Amino acid sequence: MNLVGIGYDVHRFAENRALILGGVNIPHTHGLDGHSDADVLCHAIADAILGAIGERDIGHHFPNTDPECKGMSSLEIVRRAVELVTEQGGRLNNIDCTLIAEAPKIGPHLEAMKSKLAAVLSLEPKRVGIKATTNERLGFLGRQEGIAAMAVASVELP
Ligand code: MG
């Protein structure tokens, strides 16, 4: 049975934080605010996977009140979502996602993000789609107040 899931997340920029996207540290004037490492891309991907297999969202599995989750790498969150797929006897087919940000430029980091995510997802890098777009300077994303991410996951379950 082929199932799909959707994920969306947004985090606001904050000073004195590292910017981590897809598990990759990206040099920028600001990082993202959050309880974990605030990797907005990983969060959207994890929610897409959880949605595909009928699980509750990452806020349920990784509550931001849990001291264990504080500062944790969000690649671990994705890894746990993939484990839940495996526990149901399933496997991922592919992931596709879009980052929405005016800055920084994502292009130079795309391949590094793809290979990090592919390893955690147990997918070929070709099965991990990552696109980036600006918000045409419109709204909170256009004012560079944060970064948003959307993701879909396709999962094969027995
Ligand atoms: Mg989040």
C-alpha cells in the first residue's frame, strides 16, 4: 500500500544561534530559534513521514517541554520517524521538500544536505528532493523573520 504524508514547519530567526538545515551547519547572520537545533527542514520531513504512516506529529513524539529534546540534532527526530516506518514493516519511497527563505542562499549547501538526509532516510540521494525558493519579499518570510519548509513523503507499507 502506497501512502503519502505532508509536513510544514516554520521557525523564526534568532541571534547567537547556529543555522542548521537538513543537518548541515550553514553560515549566516542568524540561526533559527527553537527547543531542539530548530532544523526546520528536518521537522517538516519528520512530520511528512509521521503523517504518511498515521502517527501523531513531532510535537507529540518530541515535546518541546522534554529536556531530553533540548538542543538535540533534528536528524535524530527524522531517524526516529524512519524507525516507526520500519516498525510497521514499511519503507520510504522518496521525500520531496521546499525551503522558503529570502536568505541565505541554499544552493551551495544542497548536495551536503541531500547526502546527510539520504543517509538518515536510507534513501538514494536522488530520492531526496530539496528545492529552495524565496517568498518574493512578501510577508514574514519576505521580511526575513524566519524560514519555512514544506515536505511530502511517500511510504510503502505492507
Ligand atoms: Mg519545528
